[in-house]
Amino acid sequence: MQRRIFVKVYISYLIVIAAVLSPFLVFSLVRGAGFHDNQRIVEVFCAALSGILVVAYLLRNNSINRLSDRLPICLLALFFSLGAVSGVFAYGPRYAFLEWANFLLLFAMSGLIASELAIKGDVLLDQILRLCGIGCAFYILIEIIIYAALIQHGGQPLNAWFVFGFDNYRFFNHVQTISLPLLGLLVCRNNYSKKNILPWLVVSIWWTLLFVSAGRGTFIGLLAGISVSLFCLRREALPWCRVMLRSALIGMAVYFLFYVLIPLALGLQPFGFLFSVIGRTIENPDSSRWPLWVRAWEIMLAHPWLGAGPLHFAHFGRDVQIGAHPHNWVLQIACEWGIPALFCLVSAIAIGFKSLLATRQYLGLADMKNQATLAAWMAIGVAILVDGLVSGLIVMPTSQLWIALYLGCAWGWVVSIRPAAAGLFLTRSIRIFGVIAMLAAIYFLANGLWPEILNLPLYEKQNLQKELYKNPAYRPRIWLGGFF
């Protein structure tokens, strides 16, 4: 038993380490891979490894801890079943099953984390949060080095240079939507520690980097999450919300000092995108999302029941030349997986939030640590859903890892708080079906990545389609090239 727990703990650590360190892969993991492609390879490795671990568990055990009620699991099973049928009838089944398998294995990854956290409880959660803090602190150190180098070099730097490790600085904002509240939770759960100053510094400067990049989707998502958390939990949410507000104010002060006042003193313009937010919003309020949403709506109307196939907006929306995904998770699922699949997913999400809120009855008013944890889980969930309405955080590799990490932590925490339930017996047929599903997902994942992974520069050059479009650009989805 102890050996099994050790393996699970190691995988939990591996996933959080992969999430925080994937932006630091400055060397190509395969020929021609840049930041986005490297991060996809890391995410796919973690997903495939999760599937292998599920297979190993099912072959060795005939029962599991009860992590959920039957209804949400049935809804998610129906969601993935509809996605599989959609993939069969898609224009490119190989690509459709690539996305389907990736989503399924990410869910399996969350289940592994939830299973481990349900057993280890606060000990593992605190360790995960510390690893998040350490990874973000290391990223901040790199940002400080970049800032010092740009100041010493002189001249007005490009704003995009201030975000390291991502082909598009918006991908960093997707990560911040999940990581910022987690850093705030780290502060709350270390409230009585004498070493709490480091988490405060990290979360405050993490806000500074958000002000530098001025991610409107992340701002709106976090504001919505904090507001919903306050509305639903009221006084119990105040400690965590205060940490978020105070760290935001400190982060704003740091931003004005280092990115506004110092550049002005050197005769330069302020650094970052913050001062252009109002102008950009007035000039382009939907950030060119509207043509993408219109195309997604057209695809949904043409394929209402099964969608065009997972990943297939990248194909049917390629002539829009703005993005390989609709930058809206509702429209993405509706047009690619179908309206019934969207209904199943939304229903499962609603049940998940209901289960999260139901944990209030098991928490005492004096249990400040778990009250703050509940507030953070509520806020992060809302932030992901709201930010996902205007961005692609559910399709980018690093943010996918962070979402899987969040889902697993929140899921396992809920199970650990509720009264212990009897284990769930797995019949032989269920175990065989589970093994087949995981092995099939791993096969579809490998089959969808091959052979493009062998020559990414050629694949991405072809995807630019210079003979068809003026000024084509990379539109990342699976790989940097985007569509197929």
C-alpha cells in the first residue's frame, strides 16, 4: 500500500513540476520545436504517463476510492462518448481523436491527483502549493534578469520581451488565471509561518507581471471569480480575498516604480501594455474575436448534434486567419463536439460547483485554512470559465496542465473534507473497458502527433499557406502551425 501511494505522490509532483518548468525549455525537444511545441510535448508526455498509470492501477486492483457521485461521471462518460462518435464522422478522424484522447487523458491526470490528495490531504496540497510558489519565484528571477539586461542595453524595448518562455505572451496570462489564486492560497495557508514573506513577494510580483502584460481576460476572470467567491461564501472568503487585493495593490506599486517611473526617468516610454488597454479596448473591443465566434456559430448550426469533430475548428476556420480555435470554450465544444456534448459538460461542471459549495457544512468557522481553500477553489473555477469565454486557455498546453492540476486538487480536497465513503468495486468488465479506453487514448495521441512531430518546421511552414493568404501568421493549436 505504501508503495502505491509513493508512486502516486511522485506523479503528482511530476505534473506540478512540469506545469511550472515547461516555460524554461529553451532548447528544442525535437527538431525545430520552439516554446509552444516544447510545452505541447511536455503536456502530451504527462497525459500519456497518466493513462499508463491508470492502466497499471486497473490491472492490479478491483476497487478504487469513491471520488465522485455517479451522475457527474455518467455525464462525462456521455460527453466523451459523443466526442468519440463525432471523431468517427469528422473530416480528419486522426486529428479529431488526437484532441479527444488528449482531453480524456487530462481528465485521467486530474483523477490521479484527486486520488492522491484524497489520501494525503493537507500535507500534499501544501507541498503542491509550495512547488507552485518555487516555480513562479524562479520565473520571476528570470524576469528580473531580463529587465536588468533591457535597462542596461538602453532604448525602448518591445513590450513582448518582458514575457519569457511563451511564443505569445497571452499564453502566460492563461497560466496566471490559475496560478495567481493558487499563490494567494499559498499565502493564506502559510499565514502563521515566519517564512511567509517569500509567498507574499511572489504573489505580488506575479500581479506586477499581469499588469505588464495587461491580460484583460485574466483580469475579468479573476474579478469574476473573487466576486462569486465573496457572494457565495461571504465572510469565510474574506481572508483569501484580502490577500488577493493587498498583493494586487503591492504589485501595482511595483509596476509603477519599475515599469513606469524608472523608464520615464531614463527618457523612455512606460514599459508594458497596461497604458494601451483603454485605447485597444475602444479601437477593438472584441479583440478580433467576433469573426471567430461567427464562424464557430456557423459550424455549430451546420453540425448541431455531433459537431464538426474535436479540433476541427482549426480546419474549418482556417480562412478567417485569426485563430485555430474560437477563443470561447462554449462555442468550441458546441461547434466541435456538438450541442448534446456541451450540455453534458456544462451539467457536470454545475454539479461540480454544487459539490464544492456543499463542503461548507463540514468546515468550522474557525477553520480559516480550509475556508480560504474553498474560496480559492471557487474563484479559480469561475475565473477559468470566464477567461475561457474570450481566450484559448483550454487548448494551450501549459494552461491545460494548470487546469488539470487545479481540477485534481479541488476534486481531491472535496473528497478529503467530506465524510469517508465506501470504496467502489470495479467489475472485471469495467476494468477491461477502462484499460482499453486508456490504451486507445494513448494510441490516438501518438497517432495524431505522428509524423508531424518529426519535422515541425516543414509542417508549420506549410500551414502558413503563403500562396493563399496575405501576411499569414502562426495560429497555435496542437502545434505552433495551428490548423491542418
